[in-house]
Amino acid sequence: MAPAPFSTVRRFVEYEDYTLRLLGEKGFSTPEPLDIVEITPEREYLIAMEFFEDAVEISEAEVDDQIIDDGLQLIRKMWDAGVAHRDIKPGNLMVRPGELLLIDVAFFQVRPSPWRQAVDLGNMMLVLAVRTDPERVYQRALAYFTPDEL
């Protein structure tokens, strides 16, 4: 079953604000939402959020074992919390020294299917493997996931 589209731009921005707050409460490294600004009523909104100083997109970062573990732990934590990001890709993963950060939670889903969660894991492993080595990522993933989950 496909997710229902948002009926208004306002609902979309409210949902992203809610999602960022929920993830923050659960200890995920996502930007803190600061405020919602109404530009044109019922048409244009802006969500102001924390800026990650000294962070770069993962495609421009050095990916070491700590970042690999952070990425795999992020997915494990999402599975354990019963949520999915639904858009894991290089543009949504930021790295600052020693820390992986997750952005763009607009497609976030509560109580996803196991298939949806597996897609998040597969996408994270692909992103990490492109920046390092597939076998290295797989071996490190075994610390967080069973071979059947992988």
C-alpha cells in the first residue's frame, strides 16, 4: 500500500517538523527543527532547522570504520524503533569529524513493512560500500544484523 499524499503543503511541513522532533527525542543525529515560517498562507512554508557546521555530504567524506558503524547502527536503531527513512542516499547522509548525520526526513515512515526496512539497510550498505569496500561493510554489518537480515 502506497503512502497517502499530503493534502496541503502546510501538512507536509508540519509532518517534517513532527518527524524531526520525534527522531531527536529518540536520539537520532538529525537537525533540530527551529521553527516553521509561513511565507504565503496555505501555499509556501519554510521549516528552519539546525545547520550542521563542518559537515559534508558522505560522497565527499572519508568513510572509516566509525562512519561505517554509525551508518549500520543508524539503520539498526531505526529497525528497533519501528521507523524507516525511505530515502537513504549520499545526499541525505552528512559527515562531520567522527559522526554520521541524517537529513531530509520528509519521506520518513512509522511502522514500515520489513521490506521497506530492508531497502533502507540495502541503500545504506551500498552508500558505505561505494565509499569504502563492499566486503568490509558486510563484515561490519554482521555485528548489527544476522546473515538472514543481510
